[in-house]
Amino acid sequence: MSSRYEEGLRLIEESCGNGKDNVIALSTIGMEPSGGKVTFPYVREVDAYYEDGVFYVTTWGKSNKMQQIAQNKEVAFTVCLQGISGNGIGENLGWVLDPKNAELRAKLRNAFADWYDDANNEQDENCVILAIRITRCSIFRDHGAVRYNMDFVNKVETAEV
């Protein structure tokens, strides 16, 4: 018999996996423009490819989100219209054409085939891959009647996320 954590993983895979182009709302924290200590949340929708507990995004390395993640790697996300949300750690994996990214780049090009070449200039070394490694995640089904709270770090379901 599978655990609720494993059931939750299956639901995420069914909703987001199998090479799909997922739209996620990605939230980061940015510092006050004057360089003060006040922080502000920022959110934007991005296309993301999901595999094994990580969402991958192609983006411009100098974008606001990447600058904010460089200052604070903690992010939040929701998979639009899927009842899946959580927290993660953002990591810049570097240039899409870096040989270490070849296998992942092929998957991203396939998942984002309809628009990839229009949106990405791979010759620019600032065309990078952002990895969002899920740390915590909640899954809602049946209008909240069924809920999974998942701790990806310890690989268990928790009472609350």
C-alpha cells in the first residue's frame, strides 16, 4: 500500500509531469529599490517543466526574478488551475547551451516547442535555466475536501504545510 506522500507525488506527476508545459505563478521576494531593508513580494506567471520534484523554467539571467532569487533563494509557487501550491528553492543552473544542461535543454525545448525559439535567444549566455526545487507542497482536490501536505525535504506527508 502506498503512503499519502507517494499518492501526492502521483497526483503532481499526473497534473504536471509527462513533458507538459505548465503555467505556474512564481513568487519571489525583492528588496526595496533604494536598497533598504524593506522587502516586497513579487509574483509572475512562467512556463515550467516538471520532473522529480523540480520545476524548470527558461528565463533571462538578468530578469528581476533571477536578481531576486540571487538575493533570496526561497520562492513560492502555485500551478495555475491545478490545486497545487508550495515553496521551493530557486537555483540558476546557468546557460542553456552549457554542456551540463544538454539533456535538460532537450526536454525543455520539447515541452515548450510551440514558443521556445520565439522567446529564447540561446546564443545569449544570459538565457538560463531556473530550477525550482520543491521543499513543501499542498495539493487540494474536490474543493479542499481532499488535501495532501507534503514535505519534500523529509519525503513525508505532514499534518500542515
